[in-house]
Amino acid sequence: MADVTDQQKAVIVDFLKGKSAAKSKFYFNDFVALFPDMKPREVKKILTALVNDQVLEFWSSGSTTMYGLKGAGKQSHAEGED
Amino acid sequence: MAKYPTPMLDELESGPWPSFVSDIKQEAANRKANPKNLDYQIPVDCLEDLLGQVELSYKEKETHWKHGGIVGVFGYGGGVIGRYSDQPEMFPGVAAFHTMRVAQPSGKYYDTKFLRTLCDIWDLRGSGLTNMHGSTGDIVLLGTQTPQLEEIFWQLTHEMKNDLGGSGSNLRTPAACLGMSRCEFACYNTQDMCYQLTMDYQDELHRPAFPYKFKFKFDGCPNGCVCAMARSDFAVIGTWKDDIKIDQEKVKAYVAGEIKPNAGAHAGRDWGPFNIEKEVIARCPSQCMKWDGSKLSIKTADCVRCMHCINTMPQALHIGDERGACILVGAKAPVVDGAQMGSVLIPFISCEEPYDDIKEVIEKIWDWWMEEGKNRERVGETMKRLSFQKLLEATETPAMPCQVKNPRTNPFIFFKESEVPGGWTHDLKAYRQRHQR
Ligand code: HEM
Ligand code: HEM
Ligand code: SF4
Ligand code: SF4
């Protein structure tokens, strides 16, 4: 597949910025829904590029992993306390 | 003197078994004494604080570990599990106490240099506490702080040519039995397959994009030394198609008591003379063996490759020559549903390098599960929720009787209209000419 484009990255960043007040960490599946014509494994490439750009970061409980904007959200959020 | 009194933990040391409490105390004392004069990079008394925090939890019956975090090494979404104390003022040594998962060598072959280097890194930059091995099979390094993570990762990769393992919604550190390196029962090269698939699926190991965890395990035969069928979402278990090879002279030697059964494994007690009828023939789960006093025969079509007869008389019986593996999918521990064992998906598959046949199945399962799986749903749960038949379709596997565990409990395979000649419509007139009302 073609390289990850800035437009594709923007779709993800805009989605996260739009949601950041309510929620800061998302499952991989939430991003797949943003690209209905793409296979999950292609969507993953966009997320990987954004992690490498240091725009996104991983949050992990140890058993599951979520993605969020770097620095966004607090630990308490992931624990469902806000 | 210990930093905190730990009466409840101390009690755990009194039983007959080795105790993690004794281990932690021993290492705590060692760190305090610092015989190697190390410039410890995390608090010297972290293990005393660990004992203090655990004692508090035993008293209150509540954990004081917070859940998860964003820590990791750059670019990796797994391998580090963030752990923080929720009483950091009381126990500053474990305010941050992250776990690192490290890939174990295939078949768990270590040399002393590897172990020493690992321990040196961990004594300096971590708590010194290890878990060999975690339930997934990897090396678990217990307790370090965030600034140490990249340092440790650099040393692991550059000095030890090793890597972090998996955690989170990743492919987890794959594990294999020692297979052909030592074991005559190995039906394929488990270590090589494990290594190759680990290398080929680096992206899946380090960059999480699955609904939940996914584990591979490789057993060379149904004896299951890494328990692939119970412990992995995708189990590759060695098997064979043709006859078990029988050396009739050796069978007689076992019967005559000249060779010890089970390679002498039950030597600790006198179980009486070997009785082939009771110990082998009657124990065959499919009742497919016969012993007429001078000749042993096995009805191969009924043999379920349970390994019992081969394990009992290894000099007389040997695995067949037409070797490959059986693939089972969906084992898991209880979280959403109860625990379940893997279900047979492919009864026999070739295990020739470069393992393209196996990889094709894996990738079809991933594509399906990544599309259909709910968040935090193991593939075994997706399989149960959407039906085993959907998994057959996703992997383009034909339905076969060996996928049915028992009739009536899982009648999950139905014909589709496209598979029936003429579909669901039928010519009623022509039918009535052949059948009366
Ligand atoms: C190729 C031929 C046949 C097929 C494919 C077939 C298929 C089936 C199936 C799928 C069931 C349901 C099993 C279940 O609930 O788990 C069943 C039940 C049954 N069949 Fe057949 N059948 C065949 C021939 C026959 C014949 C020839 C007879 C009797 C003369 C028969 C008598 C029955 C009876 C009595 C039951 C109910 C059994 C019970 O509830 O325990 N079947 N069959
Ligand atoms: C005196 C004669 C018979 C007795 C006492 C008898 C008794 C029984 C009993 C106790 C059951 C189990 C019912 C249950 O599931 O709770 C049963 C089932 C059955 N019997 Fe009989 N039976 C007799 C004759 C026959 C004959 C002649 C046939 C066939 C020609 C027959 C066909 C069946 C079938 C097909 C079932 C399974 C029904 C199902 O699908 O659950 N029985 N019978
Ligand atoms: S699983 Fe089978 S092949 Fe592998 S070590 Fe155990 S007995 Fe040998
Ligand atoms: S391997 Fe198991 S099922 Fe097969 S003949 Fe031996 S005891 Fe019977």
C-alpha cells in the first residue's frame, strides 16, 4: 500500500482532538471505524506513523492497549474515575 | 533489621514450599549489603518497600497497585507494564515499579553468559527480582523506574542481541518446547518455527492493533510440554498420519521386564511387574490396540495420537514418518467467559520451512478477528460468539468430522444454500412422483 498520507494522519488527530474533552484513550477498533474502506492492518500503519512522529502514545493496562494524543488525559481517566 | 514488620508475610514462609517472601527478603538483604558495590539506579530499599506494601494489602485485603500506564520504550506498544503504588509516600521505593517482559530463547536454552549479563543489567537498573518464566513463557523482570527503561532496552538489544516480549493487545512472546534439539517425539522443528514466526511478526509483537492479546505456542507432539492447547490462542501441535512404528522384539522385552517402562520414570516406588494389558492396552483412550501375547497391533484409523503407549514403551514404539502438525484455535483463561481449551481447526498441516502454510492460516484468522472481534475479546470468544463455522469460512477450511468434539454439544456446522445442489428450492411435482404423501 501507499505511504501514510498527511490527510490520513489528520483524520486521526482531528478525531482525537474533537473527543479530548470527553475521553482521551481509544481502542484500535475506534480508529478502524474512521476509515471504512481500509483494512485494519492498513489503519495500523497510520497509527504507527503517528506514534513514531510522537503525536500519539500508547496506554496499556498490561493486558490491553489503547491509543491517545501524547500527554492527553490522566491516569484517572483510564481507570474510569472521571 | 527489616524496614517494616511483616507478620502476615512471614507466615507464608512457614509452609513446606519455597516462598516468594523468603526470596524477596534474601534479595533485599543482598541489595543492602551491596557486595558488588553497585551504583544502584533505583532505590536500594525498593524490595523492603515492596514487602511493606504487600503486607499492607494482606491486612486490608485490597491491592495498592494502580492499573497500567503509558510507559514503554520508544515505538513499542508492548513489553513494559506500568505499575505504580497508590501509597507512594508510605512506600517511595515502589512509587514506580514497572515490569519488563523479555523474549526467552527458543526452547529456553540459556548459556551462563546470557544469564549473568541479564542479572547484571537488572541488579544495576532494576530491583534484582526476576520471574523465570511468566505464564506466557517469557523472562519477567519485576520492578524498575521509567528513566531506566530505554537504558535497559538498549543493553538488551545491543549487548545481548535480545528483545522485549509482548504485552497488551499484541502478539505475545511466542513459546516452543525444546523439540528436535533433545526429544525423539518431535514431529516438526518447534524451535525453528517459533523463532521464524517471532521474526516475521515483529510488527504484531511490538505494535498493538488486535482486539486483545494473541498467543502462539508450539508443541512438537501431543505430550504438550508448553501446553499449547490450553495456553495459546493458536496452538501448533505436532502429529503424524501413518502408523505408529512398532518394534515387536522390544515390546516383548518390555513384557518380559527387560526394559523399564516409561524410561524408568516411575523408579521411586515398586509398582510391581509391568503389565501391558493393564498399563497400555486398557489405557488406550480409543481402544485401538491389541496384544495377543506375542504381537502388538494398532488400528491406526482409530488412534487419536494421545502418546500414552509411546510414552510407556518408548523403545518399542515410535511416532510415524508422515509428520506435520494439528492447529487448534481459541484457548483462553476465564475473563469474559469461562476458560476454554483450543478447538481443532486444521487436523493436519505441513510444517516445512518457511512455514507459509501456517502463516496463511494465522493471517486469515487475524484479518477476521481484527474486523469482527470486540474490544477485549479473545479470538476464542469471537469464535464462540459468531460460531465456529464463521471461523471455518474466514480461514477457508472445509468442515471435517474431526472438528466436532461431541455430537449434540456443538452442532455448529450447517450446509449453506450454495453448497447444496439446486439450493433450498426443490421440484415438488417430481418429488411427489417418487414419494407418496
Ligand atoms: C444419512 C442419514 C442420516 C442423517 C444425516 C441423520 C442425521 C441426524 C441428525 C443431524 C440428528 C440430530 C442429532 C442431534 O440432535 O444431535 C438425528 C437424530 C435422529 N435420527 Fe438421524 N440421520 C440419518 C439417518 C437416520 C435413520 C435411518 C434413522 C432411523 C431409522 C434415524 C433416526 C434418528 C433418530 C431416532 C434421531 C433422534 C436421536 C436422538 O434424539 O437421540 N436417522 N439424525
Ligand atoms: C414397549 C416398547 C417401547 C418402549 C418401552 C419404549 C421406551 C422409550 C423411552 C423410555 C424412550 C425415551 C423417551 C425420552 O426421551 O424421554 C424412547 C425413545 C424413543 N423410542 Fe421408544 N420405546 C418402545 C418402542 C419403540 C419403537 C417400536 C420405536 C421405533 C419404531 C421406538 C422409537 C423411539 C425413538 C425414535 C425414541 C427417541 C425419541 C426422541 O427423539 O427423543 N420406540 N422409547
Ligand atoms: S511436546 Fe513432545 S516433542 Fe516437545 S518436548 Fe514435549 S514430548 Fe518432546
Ligand atoms: S497413541 Fe494413544 S490412541 Fe494411539 S494407540 Fe497409543 S494409546 Fe492408543
